[in-house]
Amino acid sequence: MSVIDDVKSIAKIVQQIDNVDLYQKILDLQSEVMELCDENAALKAQVKHLSEKFGLKESLVFEKNFYWLPEQGGESKSGPFCSSCWDSQMNLIRLVTVQGKYYGCPTCGRIMSEEGSLPEPRTVAIFGQNLGK
């Protein structure tokens, strides 16, 4: 039996005894127990999310100005991912290819190449802006 089931059982017994004050206290207790159960579930979800982020952090590899995520056995890798988004907010954002050798982040708008250089101004427009400005 769960805690909520126990409180419900007690509430039924108290209701049969016909003690209104005690019954009201049991109902209040039941409400508090349900709030604690909801809070517990939310905290468990948060712990799971943070554990996944921590595991991800341990797996990421920084190489050529980007983050990469090694896949099974480390023989291949997924990415590149935006180093700015990961370093500032731990958001793993996949970069998009721009003109073959540049990568752009759809979240922060950062553009760079594996060498770290930016394209010449007005040569590429991405995310509603000219690069290199």
C-alpha cells in the first residue's frame, strides 16, 4: 500500500467514527501528502535530467572549435555541436553547415569554421543576418 492509500483508509475509518475535526485533519494530511508526492516526482525528474546532462558532459569531446559526441565504441562521432550554447547553458545544439566549410548555430547565431575563422562579410546570410559583421 502507498502512503496515499494509507491516508485514504484512515480517512474512511475516521469518517465512520463521525469525528468531524479528526476527519478534517486527515483530509488536510491527505492533501499535504499528495503535494509532497508531486514535489517528489518533480525532484526525481530533475535529478534524472541533471544526471543525463552530467553523463553527457563526461562524454563530450572538444575538437576543432566544436563539441562532438562519440558514438558506440568511439569509432564514429555525432556533431558538431555549438560550444557557446553548451558552455553557457548546457544546451546541446547541433550546428548546420553553411557554404560547405562554415557551421552556424540556429539558437545563438554563432558562425565559425573548424579553424575558428569567420566568412567574409556579406558572403553568407544565415538566420536573418549577414555573417562577419
